[in-house]
Amino acid sequence: MITLHGFPFSNYHNIVKHALLAKGLDFEEHIAYPGSEALLAVNPLGKVPAMTTAAGTVLSETTVLLEYLEEKYPEPALYPADPEERAKTRRLMKLSELYLELPARRLLPAVLGSAVIPEATLEEVRAALQRGVTGLTALAAFSPYLCGDQCTLADIYLRYALAIPRLAGPSKLDWDIVSAVPGLREWDVMMAGSEIAKRVDADQAANADEFMAYVKKHMG
């Protein structure tokens, strides 16, 4: 059986978890936090997520896990069949990571702790997020999914990549990223309404206190 190593409060963990559920695959979750011995045992970088395949191979890095799942378990497909459309899907995934999730992640020390973010950093984050907003506005179809009528990995990736901008934007930048992209609010509601998203969100909420206690003890 596949084992997903990580924790339900992690958005990257949840990207892979959502893909596993969307493909209807049997898997188990092994709760392991960043830098812990349990996680280091399967990923020497101590990062979430990692995955042990049914064959016993241990893999890490979110995009690597997603590509493996798509190649190993091609049905139901989470990429369009057409190579051109697949490339567009990957482009939106990369945009979500580089211009939405990663910039906003720089604000987490202030959101989860008491760190003070310098004004220059705030402006850098805002500028990067604006590039993401501009790109998403231009490239996403929202008809009803990002790439058309099929839910793809771009939709799954963006849903969880938005977690940190959604968390940090209003409080640290006075900016609601979801409202800044026409059609994104409606897409967000649609995505949240799926049974898979409800399960992932419920597991995330249930893990919140334990994760925050871990942060306070080990990273505070």
C-alpha cells in the first residue's frame, strides 16, 4: 500500500493527498513533522511530503510525487490528453507555486509566531503576488476549472497553494488575493464543495492544534 508521509495541516501534503483521493487509490498517512526523526527516515531533507510507493520506493518533492502518480496510475487522468494542454496545466501549477505560495510563505514567521516582517520584504512579497494575480487572471479559463471542463492537477495545486496567501494576505498585506482575480472566488467555492476537499479540510482542521503545539515546541 502507498504511504504518504507528512501532516494534514501542510498544504503540500494536501496537494498529494487530494490527488491520491481523486485517483481512488488506497493509501495510509504516516504523521511526521518537518525535521523530525520520523520524517528524516524517509526524506533526508526533512521536508513534507514524502511517499513510499506500493513497491517500497521512497520519493519526495510534491511535483515528483504527482508526476509519479500520473504515470503509475493514469486513470482517472489528472492531466489533459493533449500535450499542448498538458503544458498549459503545468504552467499554471508552476505559477501557483512560484508566484503565490512561495512568496506568501515568507510571511509565515509573522503569522505563526511573533516575527516582525521588514517593510522591504512586505513590498517584495506584494510584488511577487501581484505577478501571480496578473498571470492567473490572464491564463486561467475558469470554465469552470482552470483549464476548461476537466479538473486537473492545476486545480488541485492552486487550491492548496492559495492556503498561505489566504492566511497571510489580509493580515499582513491588507489584501485578499482570492478577490483580486475575476472568477477565482467562484472557482474556490466550487473546489471546496467536493467530497474530497471536505475530507482534506476536515483532516487539516483536526490536525491544527497538534501541529501548532509542535511548532511552538520545536520551532518557536
